[in-house]
Amino acid sequence: MLLEKIHSPADLRALSRAELKALCEELRAVIIAAVNEHGGHLASNLGNVELTVALHQVFEVPHDALIFDVGHQAYTHKLLTGRLQNLRDTLRQFGGCSGFACPQESIYDCGVSGHSGTAISLAAGLALARRKSGQGGKVIAMVGDGSLSNGISFEGLNAGDRQAENLIVLLNDNQMSISPNVGAMARCLNRIISTGVYNRFKRSVHGFFRHRPGLKKSHLLLRRLVNSIKYLFLPPGIFFQELGYRYLGPVNGHDLSALLRTFRSLKELPGPVLLHVITRKGQGCDYACENPELYHGLAAFKTGADKVEKNSSLGFAGTLCEQLCRLARRDENLELISAAMLFGSGLCRFQKEFPERCHDVGIAEGHAVIFAAGLALGGKRPVCVLYSTFAQRALDCIYHDVLLAKLPVIFIIDRAGVVEDGPTHHGIYDLGFLRPLPGLVIMAPRDEEELKLMLHFAYAQKRTTLIRYPKGEGARNQKLPQHTSITLGKAEIIRQGDGPVIWSMGPEIDTAFRLAELYEAETGQGCMLVNVRFISPFDRELARSLAHRPMVSIENHRATGGLASALAEALAGMQHAPLLHYGWPDEIILHGDEEFLRELYGFRPEDMCVDMLQKLKKAREQCEVRE
């Protein structure tokens, strides 16, 4: 196996062209097997195999810095930089190979790259720092998978340094919004423009006119003519040329020979340069090519299956889509907005039934929020669906454009809680950002039925509302009572008891039930269980009425900023019994299986019960000493 002999990119330079092509097939086989075993991002990684192999064969990473946008397309890069066994055996496992480029994992990984749009700005800054410090090498930003639609990418391009001769942007275009200019003429012009002959000739012509000031007009006319001809035959490059980038391409991203030839020429060109590469998601794997959305990011699956097995339960995502379709049939003013996550949030059925009222704005969360504000301003009822981790990017827009204008936008925050992808994707910080915002109603459903109630409650409001839930299903405890109607700012008492009061958020009511069972088995005391329902406005009245009893909060969120903070704030200024909080600690939570992470951080009912017994016992002893 050729791949087993590759311990660093330098080993690629000993391989023949035929061996490099064979290596590409080996890489695809390993990627498919690893994602089959552990889950991960499949289609995007299969699409950039030749591109990454050619890049590493020509450039000298890490002397030449490589920055991914986004880092989930870095599997081939990892395999070529000495991480074969790590990726094959431990992809996305705790302590193992991250599913994204990770600087803590390898010197070959430059920068954190879990969110889209950051690579160009990061590369521009690094390129400038390297020039100022006299450090050599190129800085390469591999931008793909829709990242160019992100506003930060355009900011980076627009503010880019025209003197950045060490900056290269690789546009990995897997059928994005830029129209590919393909065919023999494009290939011919690209080969001419990227060769040393063309560029030496260009420099000679410029030098000739520079030393003959009297011919300045002729020089300007010639330069305009050359640029006009280039723009005529290379229309995708006009935008980048005007921003100061030397545009090359498009190049077939699966033609290894063409890529190697282009990169060798590119290595000698002064930047900033943008190389446009056309790739196909899922290349080399029929089922991933046919359905790249399905095989974008996924859990472990059966190799060779033409479709990934799905849970028969609707879950939160399926329930949301079902209810939005019902509302849309009744109210023609309902408009749905998603930031490139229609498939992930389970909204494809809505898109199919209401294509004119479904707006996928791409990876542009800020625009999604302000677009929703505009719809609301015009009398529509927008529902804006975002992942928790990506909603962080639109915080100012929620405050400035929606809340200050008091617009009735409904926000749905999906993936609220820890996820396997790790620190760039955990949805455990959003409440710390969102809860302080004035006038924002924040709800967390315990299960799918309560999600229905909350969605219809939100739709009846003339204010900004937000509903957050984790990936997957809601609570399933058989002892859960029938649902009661939703009242603004009021929690739901699930079970009475004369012992401690356990407050839980969302599906963590299942955790609360189990904790109560364990505590009662140890002490004989039954716990009161409270489903918080509203994080904001919080049910202060209920909390203060129970202040004489020990209280516990459980949330799939940081232990600060969310439910724990709301409960502590409600009791501030008054005497109260001990407060115990269970959530994720004040540290970066790494990638890994959720159940493993819960065990590791003591976030299981069994761990909570042991801690609860110890701390409440200690509190009683201290109270007795004071008396």
C-alpha cells in the first residue's frame, strides 16, 4: 500500500505520476472506510483528493502555510501528513483524530477552521506577518464547499493586500454560484497565463515601456487591450481581477497532471493569485456523487449503501418541518430562511412544497437574520433556522436589526448541545450570548410534542421568539405527564416531591427523572421536577417561592450563562438553600461521542447523584455547626 509509505508530504516527491494516481484511489478507499466506521464528512473530502495530493507534491507545507476553509475537507491532508492510523482508527473519537484541521494535532494544520469564510482573512494576515518578519514560503487558503458565499470571505478579498506576493487563494468550486468557464480555449489560455514564458514576456513588455516615458499612452492602451481580451475569455475572473488578484483557471480538479503543472507554475508567480479549480463532491464514489448532501456530514453508515439509514422517529427536525408545512398551508405570509442547512435541519420537504417561500441564503448567517428582519418589516412571518454554533456569528444582527425594531421573527436554534464534531460545533454557548438580549423570548422544548406547542405559541406572538433544541429526539421517559398549555415565562412542574427541586432544560428532563430515582433510592426523599420551558423570561416567581429548598439545575449548555445563571439571578438578594449546577465546565470541550463526553465530565445522573449527596451533606453539616 503506497499510503503506508507516506509519512510526510516530502515522500510524495519520490512517486511517479502513475503512483500518485494510484495513491489517490487508496486515499479515497481509506476515507470511505473511516467515515463508514466513525462518521464524518464524506463527499467534500472525496472531491478534493487530487487537489490536495498535487498541492502537497509541489508546495512544502508547513514552510508553505496551508489554511482550509472549512477544515472538514482536510482528510486527505491529514493522511498525507503522517496521520493514517490515527484517522483510520480514531476519527472524531475523543483523544483521536479531529474531523477538522486542528493546530493542536499537527504542525501541518494552520489555524482553526470549523466555521466558513475565515481562511482568506487569516491567510492575508499571516502572509503580511511573514513578509514583515522576512519569513519565506507561500500562504495558501483552500476555499471551498460554499465558503465563498460567506460575507467574511468577501471582506477578506476586498481588503486584501495587493502587494501580497506570497498569498494564494485556491477556489475549490464544487458547483457553487460561480459559472465554470470550461473547454479548450479556457485550458489554452490558462496554460499560457500560468507559464513562465507568458509572465517573462509580460514583465519584459512592461519594462520596455517603463524606460520609455514617451510611449506611456501606448503602454496603457496595450495593457487595457490585454486585460479586455482576458476578461472576454475568462468571465469568472473579472471580479477577482478587479480586486487585485491574478486570476487563473478554471482547472479540472480531478486532472492530476493539469494540477501538478499549474501548481509548479503557480509556485513561481508573484501574488496575490486566485486559482479556480472545478471539483465534484463525492468523486470516485457513486452514491456520494449522486447525493452529496446526504453524504456531506453523517454518522457511521453501511459501506456501499445507496442511502443512509435514518431513524424512523421524526425527532425535533422532522416535527419542526411538519408543523411549518401545516402553518404555511394556513398562512401564506410564512417564509422560511436557512443558512445552507436545509438538509441538516430536516427542511427539504418544506422546500419542495413551498419553493417560493423557502430561502436558502447560503453560509451567511448575518444576512439570514437581517433578511428575516426585512421580511417581517414587510408584513411577512419569517422563521429563521440556524445551528447554535453558527448563530453566534449573527448575534449583533439579532439585537440590532430584529430586537431593536421589535420585529416578530421566530428563530429556531438547532444542534443546541454538545455534538461529535467538537469545539467548533458544540452548541453550548448560545444562551450566554442570547439570554441577556432585551425582549428576546427563549424557549426549550422537552420533546417533540412540546415543540409543536411552543411553535404555535411563538407564531401567535407579535414579538421576537427563539426556540432551541438539540440534535435528535426529545425526552422519552414514560412517566412524563400530559402536556399543558404554554404561558409566557412560566415553568412546568412535572412532578411534586418534598426533597430537592431539580430544574431541567429541554430533553434533560430525562436526566432529571433518573437523578431523582437515584436520589430517592439513597435518601427516601422524592424530588420535585421542573421543566423550565422559558429561559427568558425566567419563572422567577416559582424559583423564589421554592428558595427554602435545595435546588439543582441540569442543562446541555455551559454551566454559566444559561439555566444555572437564570436560577442564581432569580434568587439573588434573598436567603436560599444550596444551589447545585450541572452543565458543561469552563473549558474547551473536545470532539467525541456524546455519551463518552458525559461520562468523562461527570454529566451522567449517576455522577450527579454522588456529587449531590456529598455537597448537600456538607451543606447540612456546615449549617449545624453555625447553629
